[in-house]
Amino acid sequence: ACPFCISHLAANARWVRGVSDHDTAAFEVQTIRTWWHSVGAQRYPDARCLTITADGGGINGSRVRLWKRELQRLANELGIEISVHHFPPGTSKWNKIEHRLFSFISMNWRAKPLVSYRVIVDLISATTTDTGLIVRCALDTHAYPKGITVPDREMATINIIRDEFHGEWNYKIRPSNDLARAVDS
């Protein structure tokens, strides 16, 4: 079970989904989508931007084409801009999620046999801290095939605006309809 976590620091709440298939960018964006429809849209009904902080490498890395394509699809679906800030290579240890969640999950399931998905989900969900951390966890059983390639022509349709400061790590993905409106004006 590969966990992917969404952390809402101000609410001291974490939302974890594990996948029983492959951990891919499509799975991680689907987790963000599910969180948005379950929690985010109700908590932030007037939101016009969703900000994501992600590691610099791996499945949701700054150079992963599938990650950007799936974020474009999410931006189009939600009708909001998605702002992405990647940690520079080799600095994921600075990611607050490592210290504010995964270390507590590890302590919670220490010496317990992880014999099934149900045990894993239950142990993650039971993780707490003295500061009142709330963790929700679920298992995603959908298939997420590995090896999906995103061709150049599809990448060219992604409405990405790179930040002036390290645009390779910091960028915004706007809904495609914004691009259409700009062309029409």
C-alpha cells in the first residue's frame, strides 16, 4: 500500500489515501480530487486557487509529464488555478509532512504486523498527536497503470505559467478555458 497524503496545516488535519495498485501521478492527482470533493470544496467554497507543495522528484516530481497533465485535467474540472511549488532536489526532508505525519504514523504502527490493507488503514487513521492531529485514511482500489506517456503535442496544451523564481519548480496550471478566453479577447 503506497500512501499519498494531503496536509492541511492550519486545521492540523491530514488526509491519507493508500493505493492497492501502482503509485502513479494519476493516483496522486485523483487523491487531490477526492480530497477536494470531500473536504476542500466545503471548507473553501470561494477558492479560486489550490496550492500544492510537492517533492522535487518521484511520482509528482517537477519533470513528470503525467503529473502536469492530470493537474491540468483537475484544474479544468474544478475551474480553478492550481499553484504548484516543488521542493528543490534533495530537500524533501524539509517537507513538513515528513515531520508532522509520517513520523507519527511510524510510531503508531511500530512493532505491529502490517498484514492487510485494513490493518494499515486502521493504524494510519488511529494516528494522533498531543497537538490534536486528525488523520483520515482510505484505500483506493482503482487501477492506475504504470508507463503512461504524455506526448509533446499533449504537453503543449497544458496551460502552465512558470514562476519567475525557479519556474522549473514553481508554476501555475490554469484551467484551459482561461486560455480560450485569452485567445478570444
